[in-house]
Amino acid sequence: MKVAYYPGCSLHATARAYDESIRAIAGPVGLELEEIDDWNCCGATAYMNVNEIMSFALTARNLALAAKTGLPVVSPCSACYTNLRKTEKYLSEFPSIKSKVDQALAAGGVRYDGGVVTKHFLQTIVEDVGLDKVRSLLKHPLTGIKVAPYYGCQIVRPYGIQQNGEEPVMFERLIEALGATAVPYAMKTVCCGGSLMGTREKVALRLCRNILLCAQQAGADCIAVTCPLCQMNVDTYQGRVNDAYGTSFRIPVVYFSQLMGLAFGLDAKAIGLYRGEVPATALLATGT
Amino acid sequence: VTSAEPTVLYERSLDLDLLSEISHVPGIEKVRDCIQCGTCSGSCPVSWAMEDTPRKVFALIRAGMRERVLDGTAIWTCASCYQCGARCPRKIKITDVMYALKRRAIRENRKHSRAAQALSRSFVRVVSKYGRNHETALMAEFLMRARPFSALRELPVGVKLMAQGRLPLGGQRVRDIDGLRRIIAKAEELGGEE
């Protein structure tokens, strides 16, 4: 299956491991990733604070470029995913926004007529690749590993992967298909704080501490994530959470695509396993 | 909120226009439908850090307490996680309302808005330059704008990320950067509120 791949900016920098692991597992699962030519930033949440038409226009340019490929878009970053889905919806529902965005695009010689379907990479794996295919590729089933699936916020909200965002199970099903155990815990769809780690650090640290605490109490060996910012907040700032709360968390935070790579027997380096702050090497021992 | 603050405002100090100021936001009129049930505040993962919770913010808007809304901490505590709006029984697009209030407050250079302003401005500047977010440049610029005197505290984080190969020095530039800049400029002009 061929898809239009929209990595987003983080996957070329702080979330490089996400990109590396996605590219490593794409071949085995039968996905051909055609990177959208000349894509730009989605605007994240920062643009919405300044000017909402700028935010919609940035994303609409990406949708227009994707439309040229005629392929469904796959986005691994939850923030990009939300912007793509929200922009598509607002352009079709609100003519006042559409006419302004059309004018802005025209200034750059771009035109978008709508209709692009965007999926999060997790959805592509579960819905399009299918879990039977995933199971058929297991070389080192993750037997005995307890994983806390952390959906984060964006992909299970109004523009998200399912109609009702309250009790998603897609992630758990994937983890079980890899041979691991998905542990239930209360924080799986509660926000990590996102960019508040920069603007209101104490608030974000408390959210991350709650995620880590609940995952630890559930007996998780690691937390699996679907978003670059979640990975960075819960992993890179784990030490600062410990400093602030007098805790001693040391829970690896990995992308679900890295878990897939491990289970498929891929080289740990090829899936960026050493790019995290809390070492994920303990996961290697069980799989092999 | 201190005990000295009046809980009753005189009519002349009320400002009932805040809703109409942000009336271009689709669905904003639904704020009038709010039944004050508090599902938003109860669902919000960060309402504990707000002086006025989301439910109160809606009450304050309708009561004409414009200053308190725009100078409050609620809008800057909102992480845009969409949980409130997903559960609102009146289907108010609460995150969109919060965004509109943030834009207002930034334009008026309100209390507590400094860090968010620094982040947004740095982000917009980096994206205008490259077309993509050059995270290394963004972090550096944001810190210098937001808290120049404690920016060095973040150095160890930067060093670690760099050692992990996650903070490239060079940025990637969009090929059609001129076209993109024209789109951004036009959008800025058309989206300039009110």
C-alpha cells in the first residue's frame, strides 16, 4: 500500500527515532512511504495563538501538495495530525474560513479543493496493515513486557481516530499483537502538557508526573507513545519530574513503531532505540 | 483572587463586547448556550492551576468581566488538549474559544502572556525563515525571549538532545519558500481580526 507520508518537523529533529523506526518497519509491513514533496510546518499550536487563518493556510498548503499524489496522508505526529484533520473539516464546514484560506493559497500559486483523508500512523497500522500482518512478522514477540499505552490527547479528541474518544482500545490491541501486555492505567488519554513545558513548566511537570506515577503503579516496564512532544516531555524531562517531586522514576518512553521494530527483530540502532534519555535497553533482553 | 477584589462590578465597568470581538470564530455564539454544568472544568487536566476554571471563564465573559478574563491565568494554562470540548453537552468548541481569547490577550499584551507571546513569536519567525520548524533555533530563540536570565538552565537539556542526535544545527528550508511566504503574508492580512 502506497501512502503520502507527512513526517512533520519534529521527526527530522527531536523525534528522529520515530522517523527512523517508521521507515524501518514500513517495508516489512508492506507500506510504501512517498514523502509529500516540499511539505511545510503544520503551525503546531503556536500559530493559532497568533492568527487562525495563518494556521489553516499553512496546513492547507500541505493538503494541496498531498492531493497531487492522490494518496491518503499518513501523519505520525499527533499535533500535525490534528491540524490536518481539523483544517480539512473547517474548510468544508465554514465557507468564511475557506474563502480566506483559498485567497491566501492563491497568493502562493496553490489551490486546494478538499477531499484529502489523513490517518495517524497508528491507525494505518491497525486499520490498513492489519494486526494479522503484524503478528505474521514477529521474530521476537515481546512476551512478558508490560507496556503502558499512552495515546496522549490529540488523536482521541474531536478530530481523532474514532468517534468516541473516551475509551480507545486501538493501541492496546497493537501492543497485544506484538506479544506484550498492555496495562490499564488512568492517564492514557490525559494531556502531557504539550508546549506548557516551555511556558508553564510546573503545570506540565505535574501532568508528566501523574502519567509516570500511574504507569509505574500499573507495573509498566515502559510507556509507549504516539507523539513527538509526549515522548520528549515524559522522557527528556523525567529527571526534572524526579527533582520536583522527589521521585525516582526511570521508565523508558518509546514510540510504538520502535516496539514494532523490536518485535520484528530489527537492529536497535536502526530504530533509534538509543536516542532516548531513559535507556530502553532493558526491553531488548526480553525480546531476544 | 484576593479577598479585596469586588465580586460585584458597577454597570459602567462592565464590558459585554468580548463575545462580539471574537464573533468571527465559527460557532462562538454557542458560548451563550453554556449551561454552567462544569463538565469542562471537571474534565480539564489543568484546571487546578487556573484562577478561574473554564466554566467560570464562560460565566465571566457573559457577565461582562472582560479584564478579568484577559488578565487571568486560565487561557495560558490551557494546553489545547480538546478534552473539554469533546465532552461539552452543549457542543461548544471550547478550545477554539480559548485560542480566540489567547489571540486577544496577546494583541493587548496582557498580564501573564509573556511566555506564550515569546513562544508564538519565535515559532512564527522560524517558520517564516525556513518554512519548517527548526527546533534548535526555536528553542534558543524562545528561551532568549521568554527568560533570558535563566535560559542557561536549559543548557544541559540541549546538550543531551544534541548528544542523542536530536538537535541538528542546520535547518531544512522549504524549496518554494517564496510562495510559502506569500501565502503566510496574505493569510496574516486576511486573518487580522476585527
